[in-house]
Amino acid sequence: MSEPPIDPAVAAALRELGSPDGTGLCIDGVAASTLAATFGTPLYVFSAAVLRRRVAAVKAALGPRVELLWSVKANPSVPVTRCLREAGTGIEIASLGELQVALAAGHDAAAVRFAGPGKTDAELQVAIEQDLCLHVESADELAAIDRLATSAGRTARLALRVNFAAEVQGSRLRMGGRSSRFGIDQEQVPALLQQIAARPALRLVGAHVYGGTQCFDANACVRQAAALCAAVRGWEANGARLDELDLGGGFGVAAFHGDGSFDLAAAGRELSALMHEYDRPGRRWFVELGRFLAAPAGVYLTRVVRQKQSGGLTQVAVDGGLHQHAAAAGVGTIVRRPPLLVRAAAPWAAGTTAVTIGGPLCTPQDQFADRLPLGPLAAGELLAVLHAGAYGLTFSPHSFLSHATPVEVFVDDGEARLARHRGTPADALRGQVR
Ligand SMILES: Cc1ncc(COP(=O)(O)O)c(C=O)c1O
């Protein structure tokens, strides 16, 4: 039987990892089989070279005026975050845990930007003490910041996150354009600007828009940025000053078979034109990206544990699963499609035999592929999910069934080093009162 053609998104992912046709999967020159043998499976691998290339490509496309922020929620690995910082990214966070990662990776607290709709008073207090820039998501939050900053005798730096009436069409997961916990409805902003101007403990530095993630339409991402620029011009005409404009991001990366790609060059051209139009002295421009910087730099490796025939299908159980890479099992998607899954021994070969592949959890949802022509698979064969550098472990319910968490390995210049220890069964008891 002849092999079907390899999915274009898989081919692009392999090219980006520098994994040549005709050999086993390589990450930054290191064989996946060697990494699996050294560190065991399941295993996440992150490539420094790919991270650096992604940052360089985005910076080249967006131009020198843009300050690129790493959305650490996509992957709170310290080596990944440090590598991205050294490559020239700032950082935006959504929790005090992420603040810890940012500081451990060498960021200054005062350069950190903190967004998220449910920041507690305790979190705001720490942020104000450490002089983080707060992205304000509601009038209620603004009042809390004012109260906390006033009683601490400090001035809080603020950017208003704006929820515009138009949705970001084209985003797989939208966070604005309707009633939303994210951002302040556009028409409520003028009143808040007046309040801020009257409060000595509040210093307005800018505005922020973020309408959705996994957007494959560059034009849609630009439209939300354009809406922010136009609105800010209006507010500034009425006396406000908003120097720092965070234009959001949400640039998409193929995660499943059949996914397209994001036109970075087009986004760069259009955003550059927009920034040119709205530029002025004192203006700072930000774009914040998680997935687009990190997804292609990561690979999730898992091994075949058992195989059997059932109901006419080859059912394969692997040692990884939804608890470690929920996104690859389709959590958060409506129509399930296979992730960019390859055999590590022959990643460029599509295979001929349909196999259904899932993990060890007690739910049929724990399935990476249904009748994917990837087989036949050898006993113990190593499989790899590509584009696994974002929303992998961090997006997964890893305490479900109390399996140990996977190892993370950081590969830089042909050298692999441990980035996160493998968990142990005893972790299931951690924090519990017996
Ligand atoms: C406010 C904000 N910024 C940035 C991101 C990162 O998005 P992405 O990983 O799609 O770039 C998210 C993701 O949810 C977000 O909510």
C-alpha cells in the first residue's frame, strides 16, 4: 500500500525543528530517541534555537519600535522564559506564580505587566509593592487598586484593557466583542479615565487589547489593534495621555492536521503601517505572544505501552495522555482532529495502517488520534507530538489519576539539560493532610 502524503503542517513543523528527512526525529541536532533513552518518557523537549529564531522572525516582521512580550501562561518553564528574555522579549503574566517564573528567568519586576480579570486584593497588593504595570479589567478592580495603592502610600501604574464591540473574527477562542470578564467595555472607558485623573495613587500609562487566541487571520489581529489606536486617539483628544499601547497578539500556530498558518509578514506590514500612523513622541508599542513564540519549539514524546485489536481497530495505549497534553487530545476544541503526531523513528513517513491512540486515563476523551494512518507501530515505539511548546503541561489536568508529571528538557546548542524533574507517585500525597 502506498503511503499517503505527509500533512503540510507536520512537514513545516519538522522543517522548523531542523529534523531532516530520512533520519529519526531531531531537536536542535539531538535525536529524540537519545533524549527518550536518557530522560525517560513521557517527556517534553524545548529547543532554544527555535525559540530564538521565532523571536527574531517576529521582531523582523514587526519592526524595531515593537517591544515583544512573552505571555508566560503559554509555557511557564524557566529556561524557556530565560531564553526568550535573552532573545529580547519582555513579559506579561497572569498570576503571582508566573511572577515567580518571570523573576527566576531574570526579568525586573518593574518591567512585568500583569493582566487577568480576577486579580485578588492580595495579588494586587504584591503587584503594587513591586511596581508591576497592572492591566485593569474592570471598574471594580480599578477601585481596589486605588484603595490598596492609597493605603500603601504608593502610585500604581495602570493600562486599561479595552473590550471592543467588534469580536476578533477568525480567532478560535474569543475573549471580547460581547459581554466579557476580559477588559472594560469601550463605552465605560471615558468615565474611568476621568476617575484615574482625579486619583493621586493612580498613574495611567496606557491601554491594552487582547481579543482572542489561535487567530489565523492576520487582518483580524490588526483590526483589534486598529480599534485600540483609534479609540486612544479619541481619548487623548479629550485630555488623557496613554503612552503605552499593547496591541495584543493571538497569532495562530498549527496544532492539528489541516490547520493553516499565520501570515506573519502580512501582520508585520499592517501593524507597522498602523504604528506609523499613530506614532508620536513618548509612545511605546507592545505585542504579546505565547503560542507563536513557543509552540514550534516544543515536542512531547510518549511511548507505546500496549496495543490490541478491538472492534476492527488497532487500539494503542501510550504512557502519556490528556493529563499531560490536554490540547493535543482536543480539549478546548469542538471538532476533534489529530494533533501533529509522528513516529520519532520516521517522522517524515505518514504510515499506512490506521491506529487509534490514547493515554492511560479512565475517560475516552484521553485520545490523541482516531484511526490515524500512522501505523503499524512497533512495541515500545516512540511517538512525538509536534508544536507542543505552548499550552502543554500548563493547560493540562495533570493531577487527574495522580500520574507523575513528565520530565522537561531544554536543548541548547546540541546539549540537553533537565528543565523539570519527573514527578513521583508520592507527589499524589503532597500538600494533603493525612
Ligand atoms: C491577555 C492575554 N495575552 C496573551 C495571551 C497569549 O495568547 P497566545 O498564546 O495565543 O499568543 C493570552 C492567552 O489566553 C491572553 O489571555
